[in-house]
Amino acid sequence: MNSTRRQFLQAAGSLATSCCLPGYGFAHESAKRDPMVGVQIAPHSMLDEGIDRCLDLLQGEARVNTLFIYSQTYHMGVTPQNVLATDHGVPVRDPRNRNLPNYWVKSDHSEFAGGLIQHEPQRDDLEYSDRDLFQEVRKPASDRGMKVYARILEAGGNRMDNIPGYRKVQTIDHLGHRSGGPCWNHPAYREWVFKTIEQLVTNYDLDGLQYGAERTGPMSHVLFRGETATCFCSHCIQRNQEKGIDADRARLGYGKLYSLIKATEQKKARPVDGLLTEVLRILQRFPEILSWDYQWFLADEEICTQVHHTAKAISPNIDSGRHVDHQRSSWDVFYRAAVPYSTMAENADFIKPILYHETLGPRLRWWVLERMKDRVLNELSLEQSLSLFYSTFGHTAKEMPQVEALDANGLGATYVYNETKRCKLGVGSHAKVYAGIGIDVPWYVPGGMEPRPSRPDSVEAAVVQAFEAGADGVLASREYNEMRVPSLRAFGKGVDQFLAVQSNSSSGSKP
Ligand SMILES: [Zn+2]
């Protein structure tokens, strides 16, 4: 632990017992920050609880000054009732018995009429169809000094039927089958996204916009999950051919990689020179594999760039930024290599990496280590694989839990510090960093989810560590309707600590 960080923690700790604050400083005390303190929230949560009541709770308990509200919820399934917070003061309704909209803004549907994809039509049988949340929340939010951001998450392959026409732009895998979400190179998909942004920013008075997808590339799908490689649609083939990348060679190479991983899953004989050697052999003989992967990520970058510039052209002061999902922020090495934060920052006002420290424990164990053990890292033990992860992703192994402790302990606030710091160093002065702090994020079990309540001290520490690493804001994530009041209160306490220490630092008092 460096000395500045130790000083901060000492100072923060003293706040609980003393009104005479010592003059310790933050790593970035020279630039006093007015932090963004946000919450990710679904539109129906505010309408269920009542807008005023909901805003008061968020401001009073969690110090929230910015609302990140979904303008469309096509990506969402039905959240099981057992993981919803029950202490907000309003009875929780069973989500299975509800008929909620997916498109929460009023827009000109005729604008989409000529395209392959439309939006969900306005229907009177949908709950809240007579409400216009983004219009209704504006004044109550402003009255409280709160900002309103729209938030869009791309709907993936398991939600194709939520959007009219979405299947027409679905990706094609290396075997020629429709598979996964929309193709980032499909012109009709891009047009739909940009028009959606255009209407949203034109029709509503928004302070900010957050956009992002939660997908990685074909290399990760094959090597980490044993899934087929996408996308090989005509648009992707044309794009790659224009870059001098041979589609047949790429398809052949991915086929060989896929067969190798499937054989490993089935515990067939280890290749004579070893699995990793065989993987590297295929990559060297078919460099088109890597090129295809990189072009896929560049297509996503082009969409995010255009989203940003579309919003800024209409509303120059809008705070427009990127959602970076957990696999991209924390464990997918191919994405990390292809798209560094410095690249994202060229076309974003802020970057919001997901840094859910508690739930990263089971996610790392079951979504990363165990999956890789069955596939590309089959030759390593789980302990060796975890050690490799810590070493190559910038963590100090002795500060982190070992395999058997991941489920129970999660990764701790040090992980939040490390990843926030990395993001800050990457973006430099080009963009702000809003750390996505995980609160009461449930865990997936067969047939549903189970609650995974946060420890208040852990949430508070994560907020403190994010600020100590230089975050320009913290965002309570992932969904407000999962967050229990003690957790929201702990989030607010972390914010209070930052504000108090910062205030004391700028006053120049000495201990
Ligand atoms: Zn494609």
C-alpha cells in the first residue's frame, strides 16, 4: 500500500470518531472534484415507488445526484422476485405478473418504418403506457439538484424477439448458423442505433447518456466458452476483405480452433505438443483469426464513436460516455488488448467500468477459471490459472483471495482501486472515470438467481477506494430495485467520507 493511500484510509477512518479532521490528502487533491454520484435505475422502479419518494430515498441515503435511467429495456429478462429489495417502503410486485414496456420514450415511429428494425409500438395494454418518465422526472430531479442521464444497453442474442425486426440483423457464425446478437457491421443495425440516439437526445432534456454492449469477440467465444465464432455475415466478410483479410482462411482457422477446444471439453487426448502450443500453432498458421477478432472490436468502437458524436451534435453539453461491462473491464484479455481505455477516451466524455468487487468472486471462479479449465487453460490447475490472472491483470496475489475463498469473499475493495487506477491512467485528461460499484448484485443459480446481499463495510470501502484511485464519480450498480437500504446507506457513507476529506484537504488544515 502506498503512503498516500494509507494516509487517506487513516483520515477516512478518523472521520467516524472525530469532527476535527486531519489534513490528509487524496492522490488527486490538487483538482478538487465535484463528484458524480449516480445510480442505475429502471424506469418502472421510479413509477412503482413514486418519483418523489424514490428520489428522496436515493438522495437521503446514498447521496445520489445523478440518475442513470434506462430509456429502453429490451435487454432485460424478468428479474426473479426473490432478489428484489423489500425495504424501500413500497410492496414489491411479482415481476412475472407484469406487462411492462421495453421502450420507455415517446418517439416518431415513422422514422423507423423504412428500416429492417423498428421499436416496440406503443400499446395501451402495457403498464405505464400513459406515462412519460423522462419528461416527468425532469422537474423533481432538478428541484433536488439531480441530473438525468439516459442509459442504453444493447440487447443480446437471448433477447432477439424483444425488438421487431432484430433477427434480420443477427450475426452468422463460422458454421453458417444464426447465432448471438446483432451484427455490428450490419448497416441497418447501425442506422437503427443512431436514429434511436438522435430521437432520444432531440426529444428529451438529458444531462447525460451512457451507451454500451456486453459482448466480446470470436476468439473469446471459442477459447473461453467453446462457442462458435461470429460474425461471418456478408457485411463482415466485405469489411474484412476490404482490409485484405481472407474470409475463407479466417473461417478455416476458427474451425480448427473450435474443433480443438471441443475436443478438450470432451477430454479427448491432449495434443502431442500440448494444448497451448497447438492453439499458438493455429494462430500462427491462420493469422486471419486475430485480424477478424480485432475488426469485430473496431466495429463496436465505430458504433460507440458515432453514438457519442450523434448525441454531442444535437446536445453539445451532454455528458456522453461508455458502459464497459464486467468481462471487458476485468477479465477478457483479448478485449483489453484490442481496445484500451485510452482509445475509448478519444470519443467519450466518461468511461464507466463495471467494478463489482463482491460478485467478481463467484464470477471469476465459475465464469472464468472453471470455464478456462475445461478449455484453453486446461493444462493449468485452478490455482495456477488464478495466479496467472492476478499477475497479468495487475493485482498482487497476496492481497487477493485464493480459489476456495472466491465464492464467499469476493475480491475486496483493493480490486476496485486497481481497476479504477488503471482506467484513470488510461484515459488521462481525455475523459472522466465513473466507477461502477456493485451493490447487492445477485448470483445466478439453475433456474434463476439467488440474493447475494452486500456487506455494508465492503460497499463503503469500495466507494472510498474508487475515489482514492482518482474516480470522478461512482455509480451504484447494477439495478436500484436490487439494492437494500443498508447498502445504499453504506454507499452514501463512502461518498460522505470522500467529500469530508476533500473539504478538509482544500481548507489546508494540518493534523
Ligand atoms: Zn456480421
